[in-house]
Amino acid sequence: MTRSKQFRLAGVVILALGLISAAAVYWSGVRSNDQAGQDADVVSPLSPDDSRRYAYTVQTYSGDVGLLLDKLVRLEAELKEPKGVALVIAVVSVSLAMGCFLVASRVAEASSC
């Protein structure tokens, strides 16, 4: 088996396992939320934390850095949900697979010259 075929095979395996894992994480999280009687997609009409007044108050008391840190903390909390974790797993696996496919094409070009 040539090097380029090995890299292509590794890319396919990484892509398949990553997407299957992401789907499993997502569906297990959705199922646990359904069993608990919670709907993860329900958003309150107007959350006080998303208002301009809240952002202004945070920025006034802690500056631009405090506002940025507040947004990062919220993003981290969103990524702990199954949808966010599944998205991260899918993006990383697709990126790694694309890297394997790119290396395989470069190896094939180098060996043909």
C-alpha cells in the first residue's frame, strides 16, 4: 500500500468515526433532554442578559475586556451542551480528514515526478 493510499484511508476513517461520534453525542444529548422534559431550543423572548442595558452596565463597570470575557463565558456554557460538543467534534474530524486528503494528494504528486 502506497503512502498516498494510507493517508486517504486514514482520512476516510477519521471522517467516518468523527461524524459518527458527533451524531452519537448529539442524539444522546437530545434524548436525555427529551427524557428530562426540557426543550433545548426554547429561548425566552427577551433575556435580560442579552439586552443592551446589560452590555452597557458590564462595559461600564469592567470595561471592554470584561464585556469580552462575559461573552466568552457565555460561549463556553453554550459549547457544553450536546449540540456544541457535537459541532466541535464534527469540525475537528472534518479538518483532520481534509488534512489527510491534502497530504495524500501532495505525496501522490511528489511520487509521480
